[in-house]
Amino acid sequence: MTKRLIVVYIAFLSTLSVTWAGSADCADQASDVASKGAVITCARPEIFNTVSDGPGKKDKMKKDRNIIYQEHFRYQIEHPANPSGEIVVLLHGSGGDETTLFPLSRPIWPRATLIGVRGRIVQNGETRWYRKITPIRFDQKDIKRETDALVRFLTGIADEKQYDTSRITFVGYSNGANLLAVMMMEHPDLVRRAVLMRSMPVLDKMPAGDLRKARILTISGKDDVLYSPFAPALSSLLRMNGARVESHMIEENHMIGENDARIITRWVGNQNPDSISAISPQKQQDWKHKRQYSVLPDTALPSSAAACHYKNR
């Protein structure tokens, strides 16, 4: 009984430290950015459109002792000083978080509102969008449940903030891109434009959706030996369902970087030439924007924040 109380107490303290750390990080960023003339707004810990439909405790233990299902989605919204009305939703890869894709995305969409969302699942210390069984085999129920939960979450944000969903572009990387592919098949009216980096089909039987209104960019790495062989199958599936797909196989591995940014920038410009305005690296440093943080207490988080490259999906 004493040991159990100690474990519960330690878990409680770790939850508090996560909350305080999030608030401290936000305050540090606010101070740093304020010195450059920009504004950051740090929100108090809050629950926004709570989604708690994960498996129960028995299901957790039965599935995997090294996996934790978070109750809420963490998110961060970054507003530019002169917004164009465009919205870009960012879904990270394995081990990432809601901020991981901001550095890649801000220069491409200088006037867009960026919404970064963190997957609710932590497996072996890595944040994910669904449970991994093997490097190329995934929990089918997890994928469907988390896809539906994310759609409810995003539509809730759109309703609350009065965002025009027709102006949303979705960007997914690896694990996040895979979930995004499922989301666009199941909810084609929500996903009109999407960028999928290092993606593959993850459902044994992918749903069929009417994607005739969808414009999709896929980017795969030629040296991504484990996952690039699956990329053509996903692109073909999207085209079969009516999507207009532009596919690129570049001289890269599973990591993303400048080559991806260059291709995305060109693709976005072709979709809507008025939405792109080239900005220099110095202008990027001076860019004035404000950020809105939502920090939620978690039972566990990855030990370190990942950059734009990961070992697996």
C-alpha cells in the first residue's frame, strides 16, 4: 500500500513539473521575443475541446506496457502580424510535438495562422498519433479512433475561432502524414489541400473518399529505404479517388529539410500565387508575430523535443 502511494505521489509531482515547465518555457520565449519587438501571449493551462475516448486502463496494459494514451490534444497557435486568412495545420512525426514543424512552415506561409497539434499517444517515450506494432505495421483501431478524435478537435477549434475551413492547408510529416492521409479519405470535405512528407498507407484497408476537390503534394526520400517503396501506392490510391496529386521523389532519406521547403513553396505558389511573398532570412528573423499557447498536464512526455528528423515512424 505504501509503495503504491509513493508511485502515485511521484506521478502527481511529474504532472505538476510538466505544467510548470510549459509555463516557464512560454514565459522565457515571451521575454526573448519581446526584446525583438514581437508579442507572445501565454495562455493559462486550459482544456480546449476535450476529447477523452481512448482505451480504458485494462486496454492500455493489455496492449503495451510502454504506451500511454493522453486524454487531451496539446496545441499551439501562432498568429502573424498581418494575417491573410490562411490556416496551416501541422502534424508532427514520431517524437515531435506541436512546435516541430513551425520553423519549416513559417517562411513558406509568412501570413498564415499556424496551428500545431501534438499526438496524444506516447510509446516508448515518443509522441505519436497511433500505436506502432512494427516499423511498417500499426494498430488499426488506434488509427481510426485518433483520426476521428483529431477531426472533432480541429473542427471545434475552427468553430470557436471562426476560421474559414476552406482556407486550411494540412501539413503532415511521417507519422503525422500517415494519419493525415487517412483523415482526408474519411473527411474529404475538411481536407482540400495537403502536404504529405515521407508518408505511406497505414490502414490494411484504406477507406474510399471523394477527393475530386483535393490538391495534394507528396514528397518522399529516395534514400528512405524502409518507407519510400510504399509512397507510390499511396499516391496512386489518392489519384484513384479523384485527388490532383503532385508527387516528388527527392535525393533525401527520412529527414526533411531545405529540399522539401523549396518544393512546398513552389507548390503553394502554384495553388494560389497571391499567397506567397518571398521574405529574406533577415526579414524572417525580424518577423513580428504573436503565439497562443495551450498547456495541458500530461502523465508522460517525451524526454526531449525532436527536430525535423526521426529514426522511425
